[in-house]
Amino acid sequence: MAEFDPGPPPEVAEHFDKVPSYAPHRDLFWYDWDPDGRNSGPNYGERFSESDYAPVPRGDLPFGVPSWLGDDARGRQSRPKRRNTVERDPADLLNTLIWRAPAG
């Protein structure tokens, strides 16, 4: 057993050596977005308020989904409150989601 990581096999290392650099296209990669982002902003308070929520951006959802998908504001404002449109099925917690469309 090796006491250090010898790295990839030579044929794999050679392959990676031939892969072009992504540096000219760096702005297209998700892990380089928000280079000036800060994590020093305030944390949430004791409770969430409606202004703490934001709809899922439409571009992050598949084409053709209903307009209410990704925005649970109506459920939070309804009586009784419904905090989300998706729940796990208690009879099948690992495999089944129940998705409820808002009324009206």
C-alpha cells in the first residue's frame, strides 16, 4: 500500500494534459460566478418574513411549467397556511413526492 497518493495512471494524466485550458471561457462556468460575492451579510432574524422568500427564477425551471410553480407565496398567504406545494408521502418517504397545485 502506497503511503502517498501517486496520482492518476500515466495514460489518464496524459489525457488530462491534452485537455485545453478553460481560462479564456472562465466567465461561462458556474463555479466562477459572483466573484465579488460576500458571505458577511446579516443572517435571518428569529422569524422569516415574506420579504425573505423569493420565487425560483423562471429560467431555472423547465419550459412549460405552470406560472405558479416555484413561488409558494399564495400558500403562505392562504388559510390554513400551506408552506409548500410538495410533501413526502408518509407511506413511501424515499420515493414519492406529492405535488399540490394551488387552488383557484
